[in-house]
Amino acid sequence: MQTPWEYRYAHRASKMGSSVIRELLKLTEQPDVISFAGGLPAPAVFPIEKFREACNTVLETQGPQALQYGTTEGYKPLREMIARHTARYGIEVSADNIMLTSGSQQALDFIGRLFINRGDYVVVESPTYLGALQAWNAYGAQYISVRSDEHGMVVDELEAALRIGPKFIYILPNFQNPSGVTLTLERRKKLIELADKYGVPLIEDDPYGQLRYDGEHIPSVVKLDSDFRGPNGGHYSGNVIYMSTFSKLLAPGLRLAWVIAPPEVIRRLVMTKQAADLHTSTLSQFVAYEVAKGGFLNEHVKLIRATYKERRDVMLEVMDEVWPREVHWTRPEGGMFLWGVLPEKMDAAELLKKALERKVAFVPGAAFHPTGGGHNTMRINFSYPDPDTIREGMTRLGLLLKEEVVRESKQKFMYD
């Protein structure tokens, strides 16, 4: 039965949908379900005592300012700290290149609001981050998918997509969500050259860049773009909008992220944010600055890396021991996820139903493919469960997969 409200929603509301992952998390809230479905940081690495001290210090020394309205761009000392931290990776920016947002999801929404007209094309990896698709669907985006492999986006296949005239290219180059793969240096350089050749901007989403456990650091796309264009005098003015977040470094409850872009883009984003929420929580910004300053963040990241590396290693160890050879998976050098690929005729959504009966959950991969496909893929999170829980849950999944592979083989034999 339709209600009067059905006739009052804006046209763009028809493009909105619930997050598949958020809906799935409702099914896994039971305490006896081992969930690899969420993209949750481990509570064990939250610096709770440091936050307690910071909150007390901020309220005692800067209480009136911290509880007041703030500038839309964000708390300047925090933006300056981000600029200094960014400079360690060779990216010359100033506070004028930076705007703070209420989480990366808000930044994605603002980018959609600022750049996407209904029907505009956006180039994405396949698979790609579901949150970006959810943000941009409301603005009527159409997607051009470029295949990914174990080395990230297959940039050799990008040029055909660029000839269509997309509004921008969206890429997660480091330990990608959902696949866990990392874009190689060679492909990053070619990506920048092609984007420049066709005049197409790049959106670099980098929430996991500092969570590397193996291998050597690869320069960010914004850094390589800056090098490609030459010295900029400390004010980045290139072809990349860069995003990162404190959600994976301090705590997601802060809802605090940042955008780095040319000053003219920042000015437009500021106007977009003014219309949305005026500014990000002043108190959160003051507290984050108090926590992160003095080198604490650099030391704390070491704890996060050690914790997540152990959990990733345990997961891969169990998969190597228990999972059937017919299933393949990525071996991420960092981040929070790995990606499983089932035999072609298996459906991950159907597998999930059986997995939930055994009290274990993951995310089926089809939703991460905006132009279809991926029915036989799955995203698995290793950052949240502790090692013992990972062993138990991945063993349950492995035994289920062995049964399913045998069943599929018998069916194939019968039909052959």
C-alpha cells in the first residue's frame, strides 16, 4: 500500500539504496555469529586512555573554543599537522589545500554533489568501494568499470574508458577495499599520464595507506602527480583530489577525515559543506589534535600494524591449511580485507545463507561490481576478530567450502 509520502520524495531518492554491508551487519549482531563482514577496526587498538586525557585537557584549557562553532575548513592547527604529516611522504601542501570532513563518506558525498550531473560517467575499478557507489548513485552517476587483478586496476584497459569522457576516475590504490590489492608503481605512473592526456581528474581514496605490513611503501598518486607537474611552491594544484581518514588511525567514532585538493577545489568543497553541516564537530577536531600531536600518532600506528599483521597472517595460515584449492584469494600487504574467488558456478550469496547457519558471515562480492558480475566473489575482514576467533571462523568457512566444492563437482559429473 502506497502512502502519501511516496509522491513527495525527490527524483534522486529513487536512486538511493541501503548499504548491503550495513544491512548484513544486522544479521550478524548475534553474539554467537563470527563475522568477517564489517570493515571495523579492532577495539583493542583504540587509545582510550589517551582520549580520556585529551578530552580532559581540551575541556580544561580550551573548553569554550572546543564547544563553539568553528570554521568550515576545519581547525587550523589540525590541518597544519596533516600538512606536515603529508610532507613526510613528499607531498607539498599547505593548510589551504586541506578541508576536514565528518568522515570519508561525507567527502565522497560532497565530491558527488560538486561534480556529478545526472548521467555523468565515472570510471571505477571492478570491484570498487561500495560506499562510493552509494554516495554517487543519488546524483545519477553511471559507471565505467575497469578490470582489476592482483596488481590493481589494469591500466592498459583504461584508455578505452577515458575516450567516453568520464567526469573523473576513482581509485583506491593501497590495500583496496574490497580486494586488498595494491596498485603497482608502474601502473600508478601510467594512470597519471593517461588522466593528464585525456584531461580527466583522479579521486584517490587512501584510508589504509599507513597500514602496510609487508613490502616497500609506494608513493601516493597525488605525490606522483605532483612530481609529474613539477615544483608547486607548497600549494598543490594538480589533477588529484586525495582523501584519507582518522577512522583507521585513531577511532571511527571521531567521524573525522580530510580532503587534499587544489585551493580552488577546496573553496568549492567549503561552500558545499557550508550548505550541509556548516563544519565538522569542533570538539572532535580539538580532541584529535590533542591526541595526535607530539608524535603519538606515529607510534600508535606501529601498534595497529603489528595487531592487524598478526590477524592477517593467522587468516592466511588457516586458509592455506583448510580451504579447498578450487578457491583463490588475495594476499594483501596491508589494510583490513582480503578477497576470495569461488569456482565460477558457485554463488557467494547462496553460500552466505549456509554460512550463517554455521554462525559465520562474510560479504558477497557482487555489490562491489557496479556494472555486474562478481557473483562468485567474497570480501573477508581480518582486522576486527581476534586470532582465536579468526581460526574458528575461517575453519568453519573452509569446511563449508569443501562440502560445496564436492557438491558442485558431483552435479557437474551428473550433467556431463
